[in-house]
Amino acid sequence: MNKNRFFELIEDMKTMWINKNAGYAGKDNPDPYANFRLSEWFGVPVSKGVMIRMSDKFRRLSNLAKNPSNDKVGESMKDTLMDMAVYCIILICLLEEENQKEDK
């Protein structure tokens, strides 16, 4: 295993998330999870909303694995996997946030 590559990918995910978050939530938005919290507008808890988004990414990944020509938007398997990894970390942060609220 190439440890350097592992940490390079972590840095790539960090950069990707910063850029995407600025596009979704706005550069000056103090809540980095604002776009994920929108699920609450529809009565879906934010943690479940993230899991729904993860399931969308899993579905996309499955379709790309079956047939790479299913990529019609320029999002590769690598891009999809990186999104899923970031969503996993976001979900951990949101669950920790929920636990902190419950502890108070």
C-alpha cells in the first residue's frame, strides 16, 4: 500500500469538499452542512438525508460498474467514490452533532 497516495486522496477529498461546499452553501455560509440540512424541510432528519444521498451515489457507482458508458455527466467512478467517502465523514460529523445536543 502506498501511504503517500492514501493521504494525497484525503487531501483531494478535502479540496473537493471545500469547492463543492462553496458552490452549494455559499462561500460565507457559517454552516458547512447547510445543503444537507435542507432535507429537514421535507421532514427527513439530516442524518437520513445524507444516507439517501449516499444511496444515490451507490446506485450511480453500481451503474458505472455495470457499464462505464453510463457516465453521461462526466462523473467518474473515482469521483463518485470520493463523494461517498466525503458523505460518510459528513454523516459522522452530523451524528456527533446530534449526540452532543442529546447530551445537553
